[in-house]
Amino acid sequence: MKVADAMTPREELVTATVPGTREDVLDRLQDNEFSSIPVVKDGEDGEQFRGLVSREHLIEEPNEDQLALLAEEVESVSSTADLRDVAQVIGSAGQRRVPVVDDGSLVGIITITDVVRAIANGDVDADSDVEPLAKHAVNCVYRDTPLTVAERELAYADEAYGVVLDGEGAPEGMVTEVDILDVARIVEGEESTGDAIADEDDDWKWEGIKAVGSRYLPTRNVELPAEPVSSFMTEGLVTVSGSSGVVEAAQLMISEDIEQIPLVNGDELVGILRDTDLLEAL
């Protein structure tokens, strides 16, 4: 399958244009909950692609206002490339969104979700079991852990999820950074914020960005409920076994709108399968 058949085309993209400022981009990122936005420039030869500007880079460069200097060069693919080429870029560069560029012009964007959807629809050959693709180190959190602590556990583990375990150590749900952000309250410019939020001197204060797949939330401080994780988790885990096929797993990810699925052997949790793992089957 070619990239052109799976990408979001240029006319449907939200972009920023050089010359511009960081405020122009920040408004678009906030309004659309994107992780990054393509930057283009109009010239004598038409519109040219200049890079991507991400919310993370905006925070890393707080004193830079010019969009031209905030745009980062990233790997791209052509519209005639194969989806396997996209999988290689995602794997090597760690990009969840890959610009599609023909002759210097932006013609679309293709994401991990686009590739997973193509696998789910049978548009690409991915004939494999999930067991060899899954990771066997699973990030977990106890059901009675305060959400404030669980957020730190996810952050320190550098994972966007935590499988929630009950008092017997059995999995009973999933909590993700999306769940956490859904109940977060942003506090701007307050000197005292209470026990559930970082003060100015706290080393775990959220400095400017919290990323969740394609969802980003700019913050100074974030106040979280201190109730147990079990109050916010998604119950009724969607799981796969090691003998499940890649296509079946991709279909579950698309239909359930999730990015990771626990791998089980009977009632035992033995691994985790993420959307990026599916790309290894291509």
C-alpha cells in the first residue's frame, strides 16, 4: 500500500506559515490537541515544507519567538513510498507523525494510527502472531495508589500507561496519561497550590508540557485528584494472547481507540503490545 492511500491530505491539515510567531503555533496546538504542526513557506515556486514545530520544542526554546527558527527538520516520506518505509522512519526516528513531501512541497501527514488502520483493514501484509512482537516488561500500578503518585510512576517509567493490579496482583484495568489529563486542573501563577500539585521548588513540577501520544497539554502546574487510581481507570481490559494475529490486534486498537493491549496467558499477565510494536510485522 502506498503512503498516498493512507495519509491525511494537505487540504485537511492544520499548518503554520513562515513568517510567524510561537503564539500562532501555540494557538493551533491548543485548539486541535496536536503534538506538532507542519510549517510551510510560500515562495516563487509555490508552497515549500519547512519542518515541524512541536509543543515540546516550544517549551525547550522559551526565548525564541520566530517560527522559522522553531521549525525542526524531520524525516519525511514521499507519497509514492510504501507503508513499510513509514514504519522504518517511525522506528528509527521515533516520530508518530511523518510529513509526506513531494518535490519540497507538503502533500500530507501519515501517522502510526494510519499504518495500524491499514493493517487492520488488510491493506498490507502483516501475517504474524503478536507474541514475538510484544514486550514482556509491563508497567503496573496498584489500584489504591493515589492518582498523584500514579502520574509520577508513569512519568518516571517513561510510559503512557499503567496496568492496574488488584490486591492479589491480578490485572483489573488500565490507566493512561489520557485518563490523567482528563481530570487534571491547570493552575497558573498561584504561589500555594495544595498537596496534589507541584510548587515552584518541587523537582517533579510539570515544566510546560505533558505528552500523551497525539495529545499535549501546556502547563505551569497541574493539580490532580488524590483519589485512588481505581476511580479513574478503564475497567474491563481488552487483551490478546500470544497466538493472536497482528491483524486482530490492530483491529482491536482501532475499534477501541487504544495504543496498547496487555498480553495474557490464561489469566496471567505476560506482556504488553503497543501500536509501535505492530509496525515490526511489516
